Amino acid sequence: MKKFISLFLVAMLTIGLAACSGNEGASGGSGEGGDKKDQLVFGYTSMTQNNPFFQVLEEAIREEVEANGDKLITTNPAMDVALQINQIEDMIAQGIDAIFLNPVDWEGIRPALAMLEEAGIPIINYDTEVKDFDYVTAYVGSDNKNAGRVAGEDLVKRFPDGGKIAVLDSPTMNSINDRIAGFMEAIEGKNFDIVAQQDAKGDLETALGITEDILQAHPDIVAIMGGNDPTALGALAAAKAANKTDLAIYGVDGSPDAKAAIAEGGPLVGTGAQSPISIGKQSVDVAYKILNKEDFEKRVPVETFLINEENVEEYGTDGWQ
């Protein structure tokens, strides 16, 4: 009789444990692996998270995604396209539902785009277009051509007789390609002579070194066009070190550091301003429309405009517009 009771108790305990285990799996508990089943997971990759522009943009995306109870996985390839491709492959393996993608190299990113397409993952390409645009579900970005154009128009006003200038571009970044194209259109036929055009890689330290060499070779240049604000700030540092104050330096971004330099007066005179906050929020809006099978725009342009000494106080120097 005692043996029968013992066997009965063991059987009942086993059934009870199995029931508990089944209930935990059904409820999707709050422990490890307990995320709710309907939580969406987004991937985020930019060419580098070392640029304040992309830091603010990622924060804007994260705020919107997490406000909906969803998850954002962020990676930083730090200007290494091979690493970016590997990180995207890892995110696919983690089961992302969509990705916010800004390429290190607008051409070199193609293998990752193909992997994402094969996995059926929507691509929200932001800020810099990829070359193989057919892979892209939607694009959200500044009107980069206009951002360069407004800088060029300001330069023409400051130097109506033209002069020698330098251009610091970055051919692997299509956003910068568009900005330089807009700038070139604005100064065409205005007697400007481009005596140097070099790849500054969108990087402050690289731009500083290049500008030092340019100023030594061409001390009579009147202006430098930088493809983004870090480039312009690098050129500014080189100009200050050389005590070269009689030239105009332009960037694109509208970053707090660039606006502060403009407000101080001096060589950095203008920036084609954009809003990483707006790009981030509009990217998330498009992503949810795609996943919810709602109508969406394939291209979402975000306004750009010039900030110079005349209006810099309106936009402030302690944050992004």
C-alpha cells in the first residue's frame, strides 16, 4: 500500500511539473527568451556611429521603436563595409523584421542587400542611397543635392568675381556625391577654379591633414567645400593652425559644432542643414507602414536649407534642428 501511494504521488508531481512548463511556454514570460510573440525586432546600421549625426538619428529611431514596445538592434561598422555586411548577416540570423540601413559603401553593400532580399526583410535605406536601389523597399533622406546647392549659392554671393577653391568629397558616400553635385551646379560659370579635389572620407582628422597640404600648395584659395560637417571642421582646424582666416569654409549637416563655429565668426561660414531627428522619425513611420501592409511612399525627402551667420541664432548651437 505504501509503495502504491508513493508511485501515485510521483506521477501526480510529474504531471504538475509538465503543466507548469507548458503554461510558461504559452504565456511568453518575462524571463530570458520571454519577449512577447508579437514584438517586432528592427536592425539598425549606419556607416559609422562615431559621427554625432548618426548618433542622434539612431536615438530618434530607438525612441520611436521602443515607444511601440518593439526592439532595435544597433551595430557600428565604423566605416568598414566588410564588417557591415557581416553584422547585417548576424542581424538576419537574429530574426529582424526590417532594417534601417545606411551604407558604408553605396556599391560595396550589395551582398548584404541580396541576403536581406533572400530573407524577405524590408530595407528602409536612409540618408545615403545604395547604388542597387531595386533592393530597397523605401528611402528616407535629406535633399542632399539642395544641401550642397545652397552652400554654392552662398559662396557665389560672397565672391561674385570667383576665385580658387578646394573641394573635399568622399566618392563612396552617395549622399556626399549628391551634395558636391549640387554645389558644382550652383558655382558653374561663376569663375571659380577648383585647384584641389580630394577624398576626405567624411572624417575630421583626414580632412585636417588634406587641408594642411592644400593650404601650403595653394595659399591663395578663397573657399573650401566639405562634403559634411566633420570634413568642414577638419578644414577649419587646419585653417586656424595656418592662421588662414580670409577664406570661406562650408559643410553639410547643421551639427551643433558647426553652428557654434559659424556663430563665433571666422572661416566656417555656412552649412547645408539637415535634421537627423526628422530622418529617424520618418524612417520609423515608413517601416511600420510597410510591416502593417499600409500604403507608403517609396521616397521620402527631408528638407535641407542653409545655416549661416544671419540665421544661426534662430536654430541654436546646443542641439540639432
